Amino acid sequence: MLAWLVIYLTALSGNPEPLSEAGKAGAVIGGGIAIMFLFIVWGGGAVVLGFFALLTRGSKTIVEEIER
């Protein structure tokens, strides 16, 4: 996901300058919306994977330490 974000930001910064102020504003707003979407997908994936990790956990094994 981090690589996805870095690649997106690199592609976003590599575009030529828009001709108008409205174009610059649109690029900033669109980039912000896209980055927010990436963070939502990233967070949602972490929640789902964490939930499955908790559900599929095996039984606990207690290991006692022997003192010498």
C-alpha cells in the first residue's frame, strides 16, 4: 500500500502545470480525494485482515518456566 501511495504521488507530481487556477484547484482537490480513498482502503483492509486473524487464532498453549 505504501508503494501504491508513493507511485500515485510521483505520477501526480509529474503532470504538467494546468493552465488555469481552476485547473490547479481541481488537481489539488482530486489528489486529496484520491489519497483519502487510498487511506480508507488501506484501513479497511487492515481491519478485515485483523478480524480474520483474531477469528482463526489457534488454541492457547501455556508454557511454564522451570527455575533452576
